Amino acid sequence: MTNQFASRLKELIEESGKMQKDICAELHISKQKLSKWKTCYNEPSLDELCMLALYFDVSADYLLGIVDETGVRVKE
């Protein structure tokens, strides 16, 4: 996983307009876990990645930086 994940996660959190503590409560995760994902200290498991994609209503590919917001594959 690249920094693209952390960048998109931060963006989605900001766009949600919710406080991080509320997101953590809704997802049943610790604030430390979310913080570590945002700083690239840790990576989410596959189940956690799916949970985030469903929560923010985006694809896992978008979170991972494989596609852009329109669903077009990002060139490497």
C-alpha cells in the first residue's frame, strides 16, 4: 500500500464532516488504529479495507489509488 491510501483516507474523513472519534465509534475501531492508517504506520487488513470502502461509499480500488474518483484506472 502506498501513501495514496493515507492521502485518500484523510480526504474522505475530511469530506465526511464527521469527527474522527465519531467515525471510530461507528466503525468500532480505536482512534489509534485510524491514526496509524492515516500516517502509514500500519495498513488495514483486507476486511478493514472493505469496511472503510463501504463506510465511505467508495471502492477499495479508489482507496488503494488504483482508480480515480471516476473509476478510471490510474496509470503507473
